[in-house]
Amino acid sequence: MDLTGLSLKKKPAKSSLLDTIARVGDRLPDPVLIFVFLIIVLMILSAWAEGAGWSAVNPLSGATVKAESLLSLENIRRLLVEMPATMTAFPPLGLVLVVMLGAAVAERSGLFSALLGGAVRRVPRAALTPCIFVLGVLSHHASDAAYVVMIPLTALVYAQAGRHPLLGIAVAYAGISGAFAGNYIPGQFDVLMLGITEAAAKIIDPNFVMNPLGNWWFTLSIGVVFTPIAWWVADKIVEPRLGKWTGSNSPIGEDEASLGQLTPEQKKGLRHAGIAFLLVVGLFASLTFWPGFSPLIDTEAVGPAQMTPFYKALIAGFFLLFLATGWAFGRATGTVKTHHDAITMMGHGMRDMAPYLVLIFAAAHFIAMFSWSGLGPVLAIKGAELLQGLDLPKPAMLTGLLLMSSGLDIVIGSASAKWSALAPIVVPMLMLVGISPEMTTAAYRMGDSIFNIVTPLASNFPLVLIMCRRWVPNFGIGSLIAMMIPFSIAFMVAGLSLVMIWVGFDLPVGPHAPATYTVALGSAR
């Protein structure tokens, strides 16, 4: 069947389903208002729970935790007096802002665009599909540049190779968005998600420390495992349905046709950025392994705990890496002439973070008030006792979380917003049944990325649809979903399998981040 002939008018059943999804999504309020609503519900529930005498015994400390009303005099005073501290104490806030200061320079100097464009242009034709998919996974660090640079350029490269340009769009979109849970190199999104996890884990274990590399082995495996799967789906399922590309003229303009063709200045900039990269990596290596002077190693600790300073310093490492490489690239290409330019780029990066700050204000208060109410540990302990009574295997518990995350992803796009609401309950609950916070986060992230490429409510879905229509004018929403569904189904099966294998064999989710969690009476992790 040729997808290029599909349209919404010709497929009323799909149109009706898509219209329903769109209507439901359009009626959902902004995530900020969702958190406000959750806070109101939480306040009412906490008052009722205190009156009902809700309580539970923390198996870690042996202490009894009780529900407390958020409408009490003390908690109302706490809410109003500590409002600034509540927001600034939210763990992911400082971490993400620091990393984004450096990433803003790397993005606005043109480094990310040059890396993506140059890489796509150099892809060997014989290995076009797997290489484009790998670049899509790597492009997660480049934020929206991946969509506006890589996807249209990939379509052009496929057309020049005599293959359907929509296949190029599908492969790139699958790598960028469908495999969003994976990456070969940790980055700012790992910091954000695991920072939210840390706040939730502290409900049960106040000594829990976030490891920015806590999902690395799992996310790396997604990139490795999904690549051949995407290759097979693209070549065996999607390309035959698209049919042979017979277009003679490219709809891409002259400026876009030159996209990704590196200028001599950009090539020089990439060389300088590479040198800066090696210098930053060398600096951190020396601070970790230099005999007699290794501030990033805790010599007084035992075992994996010795690496704690190194993991905590990775936030500064990401910042310096992005800043140094972006600045070096900008100096060579002329986009950063003085230090004022770099500082201006940082300011623009913080300006783009304004919507995130508004969301964080609401999310931080929801999580903090959840902690004040005592409902977090009570619900987690009671939920853990229920799960233990059901005697479900750990893979089954995480499968449930993955499927729930996937379902929510169809109507709510923000991964961090959903995780901010879910983490205070599911992270402590699964800790008490032996699943580590890192493994719980990995399962959630896997579920969150599966339907990114098939939901019309995804923020970049309309952009991808417009790119498709530049090559096939009558290409409809249903056509795009039909083209991407095989990737989603394959990724779901593979993602579920990875989660079950990981927790079933107790494989480390990242460096010094086990899949299981040991609950020891009276002691921390």
C-alpha cells in the first residue's frame, strides 16, 4: 500500500480517532495548572487522611509516619513563608540551569547544527538508515536543532540517494523522538530526570544521592539494540509501503539544499571544538586519577562510594564541556567575537528556560507539600505492602509503570512534568519492594518515549508533518502516524524486553547504580 496516497478525507475512521485524541488533548490544561489542581486535591486529601488516622511504619527506620493536614496552621505558614526556599531547593532546578548555561553557548554558536549537518552529509550511502538513526539518538543533546536541521537534511540526502525522502524523515524522527529514552552519552535530560528521582527517593531514604550516570548503561543499550531494529523496520516495512521514489524535482530551496555543507570556518571551528573537548575531558581525568591530588575521589570512603564526588562534579563537567566547545567553535567561526557574545548567549538560554521555571515552581511545591503531608511514605508503604501481597515479579511491576507512562504520553507531552507528578509515589513504593530509583526512572523513560512519534499532541509532530508535505503535498496526519506506528510497536516490544531483562538479571542501570534496592531496617542505602 502506498502511503503517499493517504489523506484524512480518504480515511474517515482514522480521522475520527485522531480528532478524538486531538479534542481530549486540547481540553487538557497547561501542566502548570494540572499541578495547581493536584496541590488543591492534595491539601483536601491530607486533611481527610489526618482525620482518618492514616499511618504506616517505615521499614528503613522503624519509625511510624502519619498523615498531616496541609490545611493546618503550621503547614499554611510553612507554605507561605518558605515559598522561595521551596522552589530554589528543588533538586533538578540548579542542576539543569547550570548545564543549560553551557549548552546555550554550544547551541547558539552553531556548534550543534554544524555537528549534525556535517555528520548527515558524511553518512555512507550503504549504511544510510542505521547511521541516520544513530545520529538521531545522539542529537538528543541538540534539543530542537535536531528537528530543524537534521530532519529536512536527511530527507534531501535520501532523495539524492534515490530513496524515498519520507523514509529519511521517518528514520530521523524515530531516532530523535521515538528512541528518546536512549543515548550513547549522558546529558542534560539525564540530569533533569534523575534530579526529580532524587527528590522522590529521599522520601524513603534521606541519604539517597543522585548519580547523573545512573541510567547510562540502560540508555546506551537502547541506542545499541534499537538501531538494528529501526534498520529492519525501515527497510522491510516502511520503505516497501512508501513505494519507489519517482520525484524528479526537490521542493527544497537553494538555502536548504546547502544545509549541512560545512564552510571552511565551520570545519576550523569543529577542530577547535574537538581540542576544547579533549582539554575538558583531560582536566576531569587528572582531577580523578592524578596521584596525590584527586579531589574527585573520596579516599576515605569504601567501594563505589569513593566515586561520589566525581558523579556530583559531572554537572559542572557538562557545563564546562558545552561552554568550552561552543566558545571554541564560535571564536573560529565568528559567532563568538568577545566574551560579551558568549554571556549574551547564556542569557538567551536562560530566557528560553522561562516556561520551565514556571513549571518547576508548581512542581516543586507539589513534591514538597507531598513530603510535608506524610502521604508520600504512607502511600508508598501501603502500596508496597499491597504489591508484596500480590507477589508480582519485579518485571511485571515495571511493565505496569512503562505502560502507564506510554498511555499518558499520548495526551501529555512533557516527560518531566509527568515524572514530577508520578515520582513521589512510584519511586518510594518500588524502593520498598526492592527496585532501585534508577531502574524505576529507566522504565518510566522507556515508556515515555514510545508514542512520541505517533501522537499528534507531541510538540514537534506538526513540524514533521509540514516537512513531509513539502515532498508529498497530500500527506496527512493519518499517513504520518501509519508511517511511524511500526517503529513504535517495535520499540515497545524491545523496550519491554530490555526492562524485564535488566531487572530480572539485576544488571546495573549505570555505573554504581544497581537495578535492585535493598531495604535494611534502621539503615540507609
